[in-house]
Amino acid sequence: MPSNVSLTEDYLVRQINIYLAAIGRILGFKTAYMYLEAKQAIDEALEEIFGLPANLVREMDDPALLNAVTYAGVMNLDKIQAAAEVFRLEGELAEMRGQPGQAIFSFQRALNFFLDAALNGGAWNLPFPEEQIQMLARRLSGEKLEPEILYGLYLFARQQGLWKLAEEWLQRMEAEPDLQEEAGRLRQEFSADLLRQPDETLAKAGYQRADLQERIAAETHPGENSGES
């Protein structure tokens, strides 16, 4: 991935140091309960990352923001992951100020950006965000998640080899009327991939091959055995 980007490594490192310093300022203000200063630091960080006024960043949807940090078809994963951390801190600040709606919005946006970074291999100069994704997923477990987030969580669990967790997210997708057709396709793909795993992998994930084959047969041919005694 980095070889496809025209920016030099030194430039990328300098940029990430700027983002880390901005995140550090936000953390400092938040820890000191300096809400207005923390909000200003968040605005400045978002403007630095996206090159846009902070109020415009908040009006744009996630695909538009991701497009703003994509150059020649390549996403700047450092910027995406740095933005995710800023949105996460924005959610925590909103939570501290008794603004649950804003907190949930910011946490969902943070999770979506962390997932985009992770599913594309992770930021070039930042640690892989597995912990942040798991933490935000737990934090939002009782909320209605956007379809792209549910799909991203499913793909992330698959990427990490967490079969049971992937199936849980797939079940969440199957429960959404607008996602049922896509979830049905993913279910077939998931089942086929699962059956291709060695017995050791299945056992470690909590599956038994015989039970799995029986269940998949029932899913593939519902009612076929309903008349048998």
C-alpha cells in the first residue's frame, strides 16, 4: 500500500506526529474537564486531518469524508485512523457533558472509520486498531447500528478468524429487513467457508462439523425433511 502513495515516508511521519499531538491536547483538556478547550482542540484536529472547516466536516456523511482523504484512488489510512480517534474522543466528551445522542453518533462514526482503516490493512504509522474496534462495538452493542457498520464488523470478525463473532454480526444483519437479501448471500458464503476449515479450527471456534453440516443442510433445503418421521 505505501508504495502506491507519492507522499514521502518522512512527510507521513511528520503528519502523524501532528495528529498525535492534537489528540494529546484533546486528552489533556478532557481529563482536566476543560470542555470548551477540548471542543476547540477537536475542531482544530478535524480541520488538520480533512483540510475542511470543522462545521463542514460534521455536516458531511462518512463516504464524503473518506473521499476527502483519498488521493489518486488510495485512502490515507493514517488520516482515517487519526480521525477515528478524534471522533472517539468527541463521543467521550459528549458523554461527559450529558449528550448521549451526540455521543452515540460520534462513537458510530469513530467505529466506522476504525473499521475502514482495519479492513484496508491498518494505518501505516499507527498500531492496528483491534482494541478500539472491540471497545466501541461493546459500547454500542445495544444501539441500532448503520448497515455499513454491521457489515464492517462482520468482515472484521472474518478477517480476524473470529467465526462465532462473525456469525453474531451476520445474525444482526439478518434481523434488519433492508439487509436480509444481502445477509442471505453472506450466510451462504459464510457457511461454505466455514465448512472448508479444518476440524481443529472448527473445534476451536466452538463448532462440530456434523452439527454444522446438518444445520447448513437445513438452511439450504428448509422443510425438506419435515415430512419424515
